[in-house]
Amino acid sequence: MNQSKNVILKKAVAMSAVAMMTLPTIANAEEVVTAPEVKIQSKQAQVIEPSKKQDSNEQVNEKQAVTPYISGGTGFSNKFEALQNDNGVVNVRTASNALIAFGIGVQTKTTIKIDPEIALPFFSTPNWKDYISGTVDRLSIASIGNSQITMKKLFEKKTGLISGYDEAFYDEKKQELVILTPKYVAAATQYQNVNMYIDLGKWSKDTGRIVENRANYKFNMVSKPNDLAANWSWGDANSILFGIPENSWVENHVDPTTLETSDNHKFKGSATQKMANRHDAYFSISLTVNGMDYKNDVQINGDGTWEYDFGSYLKDGDVVGATVIANEKEAHENAIIDINKSKETKYTVGEDSTSWEDWNIVEPTISDAYDGETMITGIIPEQNYQNGRTYSLVVKVNDKEVYTQDDIEKGVYNAPIFGANLVKNDKVEACIIGHEANKEDKTSQIASTIVKDNKDEQADWDKWEVKSAILNDVTSGARIISGLVPAQNKFNGRNYEVKVTVNGEQVGTKAFSFDGGEYNIALNKDLDYKDEVKAIVIGHEANEEDKSSEETTKIVADKTGWEDWKVENPTISKLTEGDKKVTGQVPAQDEEFGRTYTIDLYINDEKTATKEAKSKSDFEFTLTTPLEKTDKVSVEITGHQKNYDNKMSEPITANVEAIVTALTGNDYNFDAHDEYITGAHSRDIKKVKIFVNGHDYQTAATNNDGEGSYKIYARQYITKITDKIVIKGLNADGQVIKETPVNIVKTPTTLEANPFVVKQDELISGTASDDVKKLKLEVNGKIVNQVTPKDGQFEIYTNGYVKAMTDKVKVIAYNDEDVLLKEATITLDDASKNSALTHNPYKLGDDLLTGNVSEDIDKIKLIVDGETLNNVYTTNGEFSMYALGFVNANSKKVELVGYSKAGFELKRTTVEVQ
């Protein structure tokens, strides 16, 4: 950059003026020093100080002198030397000086404007002066040497001829801190350097108040004559304070949400907030797709979780963004209900993302830069965030890097430079570097501008150009209109506001200083498809007429896929003349975005009815008059979506067919003795008759068993399974137009008998069907018993006829006419097959005969030579019985016989007498 600048004033008195104007710095910046290069870290910004430019008294041409840098004066040079936050104490250090100033009653007035977000709560505190300290350096009252005074003394001292007219106070109306030098009887030079400390950390702890969270806080300073002195100011100095740490005098940031999905349709996250050092707020989620607003006001549950279903809207490669929106519950010192945002969390859908080779990085813009400035501004555009890509901003002056910032997002950037001012013809460049894991960095094209001299240019009202607002895309259903106001003309204290309208009605405004910024206008209702949204930037200059930019216009786009939405066609069931109903099916319909459906019925092209239509459902219209064969019937589905035009299916038409005469008769169950014969009939059959063996027994009306169905009494007319039954259908004139035979059927006979255990069971049991009226028991070809079943079950006693496993046993079923229906052979089992009977050795003359038995043996008999002489019951599988006197030397055969409880012989054994 050039190292000096010459000034010549062709006026009554020539004055040499300082040619350097220092504008904004960044938060936490160190004091400007004379070292050729110093790096300063603040958050992710890196600022490099170029070589300092030296003040000079050299001369330039007259035209340049009468067209000054910024404000039209040549006198005071104003700059911020430091603006930083250190442990809650904000240090504001400024310098203002005029190399030549002369006059009577010379006095300098320095005003410092602090961002209203800080000033409003701080200066409304009654004892705000207790939190300000520091010193002010100015020319001594004798106009020789330096004089230093504390801020505390300036706030407290009296003013007057004896005490002096120097003081400090806060002008609440103008919202500026004013510092005045003494009035000098005569002075050839003037300066006032402020080194002020504001302990906002202690103020916040003492009062319990915090400052609204902002990306940065703007400070403005200017020193001007407060008398008739012949000097004036180059213009305001501006700077920015940012990078305030958490849990300090600034409200903590909004915590971001997590963002995840398992199917690329349903997304969810956790947006739990840490509310320490925060204002109470209502929280919601705002969703974007590829940087465009998609859905606002997504509800957050009580546990901090949320979810949203995009349905089929997303495609591979789309980037979904989720931001936590905090709407504060009440207005604070700034008198507005603030809306704060978290950092956006991003997620790339699927794998079909833009490849590294096709990845294009959009270059930043650079605002016009003018001689003497120390702030470079511009806009960072929306970028591709697929695959976790991040971006950095790099700014250069004359090929030397002066500013970098990592992890940037779209919006206005401010790149301060330190220790030097921009000079006419300096080359300013900016580019964006993209980063992707495991890939080589990519760099955008380089944006560049040449520093202007401002000769009769933007300082002149007629040549003042207000730049148009950037308006982000707007979609239906959105409740926020957002965009950017680019950096604007900064001369003559100009400031700006953006006004936003929807369909010609103003919905919101936001004020900006010259460096512009982002705006978000909250609406009280959703934007509708095809609404017209406009944004215009209006510039203000004191004592001058406002100037406006060109309007930026956007038409609200559809985010719901309305253009591609298709209403599927219904179907109509078969129609026959005489029908009084029209039925059919509604196929699956798209029910996203609150879409609903109705179905219209047309008879001969005239709409006769409308009903709600559910997706995947049946519909039914009831007619007031029956259909005729010549009628034309059609149905059409209408799709409805709030704030959108309706969409229609194709009209589906069906012809009314002539009646085909039909008559059916259901089978008659002879065994069940059905009361009625039932069947179906066509609409032209009005009555039915029943004929049995050619005899007309009865007539009945149709539709008496439901639409198209009949029933007619028959029980007493049908007596034999061989009867012939015919149903005849009659038309309205009583003529037979259709007849049908009816089949007589029997209930299939079932007969089941349980197995019979010989020597144990006394009866045979089982089940039989209702047509079985009698059961007979046959043993070895002889009927020995018979019973009548009850409720489908039977029990028949064997009366002792079933004695051996070789017996042939049957149960035979008969109907009530003694017709044999079915036989069942009984399965026999031997109860004694597992029976056991043993005895202990017996000697002639022993009193007792003992032994053991199986549990099925209940009694033991002693038989000697064929005669039963004794018997006993068993106990726990044992027996003991007297034999003395019954068994003697003459006994030829001694036997023990075991019997069941029912008295059946189970086991017999011979006793060997010793």
C-alpha cells in the first residue's frame, strides 16, 4: 500500500491534516503496535497487521482537499486503538487529534456510541458510573504539554469558569457518551485520547442482567469541535466487539440440536438446552433443505426431543439443516421480543452427493472500498455442505493475507485490518476455501476490487446508490422471511433499513448500519403459494431525503410437490337398471401436507351428491330414484390442499346395464328340518313361490332377507328326503319368469365310541350326530342292549356280556325310522394284562397265607379244590388271610384269585403247599 498522502488547502489559513483514518477493529484485538506484523486470534478469525502507514504533512492537489475522505472536513483524525473484552471488562481506547487547530474558546467534543444492546440495559442502571473507570489525555489548559484526568473525576466534577468546562456525561436522548475537553483561550492543536474501562462483568453480577446475544456489538466514535475553532472531523470511527465467552455478561448462545435418521425420511434430534445465563424462551426447530427454508415451528417435546417426517420429498444428495429457534418469552431492555438461533446442524441424504470433482465453491463478494478505511466487508454466499464440507474465508490486500476466518456460514463478513489504512488503488481480494475430509482443499474464484479515492462520488447525495437487499427463497407454509442487506455507503453518517412486504402489505422492517447484515422477519401467518414477497432497502441521511434501492422480488414457491401431485382415479362397481345405490372404491391417495379428498356423483352430467373420500376406502351413494338403463353415471375425486387450488381426478363413467333375471335356492337340510328355504334373486323378481312335489304351498315377497335375498317357509311341507322342491320367481305382473330347483341334503352321520377295557369297564360311551336317534350294542352278533343318545352323547351298559378280548363288539346307529346309519367297532383292552399276584411260601399248618398284589387288585379269594373258603381285601398292595383249617393234607389244589373293585377276575395263581 502507499505510504503517504499529501494535502493542500487553498483557504485563508492552510492546515495540515492527519491523513490516516482508522475504522473498525475486532473483539479482543490487542492494541495497535508498531511492529511490522502481528497475529491476533479471536474465535476462528485470524487478522494480520500490515506495515503501518505514517502520518504526513505533505501536500496534494486542491480538488482532493475540497473532496475529503468521508465527512467533508479536514481536521480531526478519529480511530479506535483498542476494543476488547478481558474477563468481563471492556476496554475502549480511542485517539482523536488535529495537527493544527486555532481559535478562541477552543473545545473538543468526543462522543462514543455503544451498541444499543449494551447501552440500553447498562445506562438505565442508576449507578452505571460506578462501573466505568479509565483516563482521558488531552492538551493541558495552558495549551502546552499533556493533561490526564480520570473518567471518575470527569463524571463528578463541577463545570464553570473556575472549575473548567471539561466533563463527561451520557446523553440519553442521543444515546451517546459525551466527553468534553477544557475550553482553551487559544490553541494551535487539539487532541483527546480516551482509555475507558467498562466492567460489564461486575455490572451483570450485581444487577442480574445480561445483554442479548449478538454476533457482534458495534461501537462508534467521533471527535469534533464544540466551539468556533477552524477545524473539523474526517468522520466517524467504527469498530466491532465480538467473541465474548460463555457465562459472562452476554447471554449464552442457543445450544444446537443433534440430527439423525435411519431411513432418510423421518428425522429426529435432541435439542436440550442449558438455560444458565439465558433468557426464558419458547423453543422450536427450523428445517432447511439445500439452504432453503422448508419447515418452521417443528415442536420440541418436553424431554428436548423432536422429529419430522419429510415423506418422499428428499432425494439423495440433499442437505437437511436443523436450527434451534429461541423466541424469548418477553421483551427486555431493547423493548422487542428477541429471536435467537443456534448454529445449524447439517445432514447429507443418501450417497448421491456432488462429487469432489464437480464440487463448485461460490466466491464471496467485496463491497466498495474507499481510501482511508480499515474494514473490508462483503457477503459469504450459500455453499455446498454435503459430505461434512466446511469453509474458510481469506482476505488479501496487495497480495498479502490480512484476514482469515474458519467455519464460516452465509451472511455478511467484516474483515478488519490493523495499523494501516486502505489507500487509493490498493487491490483487495477475497476467496473461500472449501474443506472435505481426506480430500484436497478447493478454492473459489477470487473476488477483487480496487480501492477508490471517493472524488465527488458516494459522499455526494446525487451519486449515492443504495444497494438492493438479498431475499432468500420463500416457500409455502413459511413464517419467516429472511435475507441479507449488503454493506452500504457509509459516508455522512448514513444508516439503513430494510422493509419487507407480502402482496403489497408491509410485514416488517429492520434497521442496519452501513455494514448491513442478516434480517429475519417473523410473520403472523403462513406464506401461501404464489404470494409476492418484496424487500427494499431505504437509506437515511440527516437533513436529506431518503434514498431507496431497487426492489427485490420473490414469488412464494411450492415446497409440497403440488405441481406433481396427482389425484388417483376412483372405480365404480357394476350398475344395473333399478339400482338405488352407486358404489365403488377410492384408491390410495397422497395425504401429505394435510391433503384431503371428496368424491362427486354425476347422473346424466348433473352433480347430485358429494361425500368425503378416504384414501383406500369404499364409497356408497344412495339414490332417490332407481337407475334406468339409459342413465349415464360418473364419479370424480377432488383433492384439497390448504391455500392451493384443488386438483381433480379423471371423471370415471359407467353404463347402466339391463337386468339379467336370476334366481337361486340354497340347499335344504333335511336332517336339521330347516324352517326356511333361502336364496337370491334379481331385481325384476318381486315374489317367490315354493312348490313341493308339484304342489304350490306358499308365496313370499322378495328382499325379505336383505337386498336381493329371500326366505320362504318350508318345514312342514317337506317330509321326505325324496321330496322335489322348486322355487319360482314372479315379476310385478305375477308371471313366472324364473324357477330353480332346491337340493335336499342330509347332515353327514358321525359315530365315535371310546375303547372298552375288559374286566374293568361296565359301559361303552361315545358321541353321535343329531340324525342318530337310537344306538344298539351288538356282542358276538347278538344285540344285548340299546339306548337313545342325548345332546350328541351316549352311554350303553354291557351287562357283563363283554368278557374276553376275543369278543366282537359293535355300536350300531339308527335314525328315527330305524334305518341303519352307521356302525362303530369297539376297541377292546384287557385290564388284567398288567395285573400281578404273588404269595409267600406256605407250610402246611401255618396260620396265615400272605403275599403281594398290583394296585388294580382289590380282593383276594382262597379256593381249595374248587371251593371258595376265605376272602380278604388288599391293603397297600399286600394281603394276609387265614389258611389253617382250610388247607390240609388232603387238599389237592389250592388257588389264590385276585378281583377288581368291580368284581372282575384279574389274576389266578396256584399255591404250592410245603
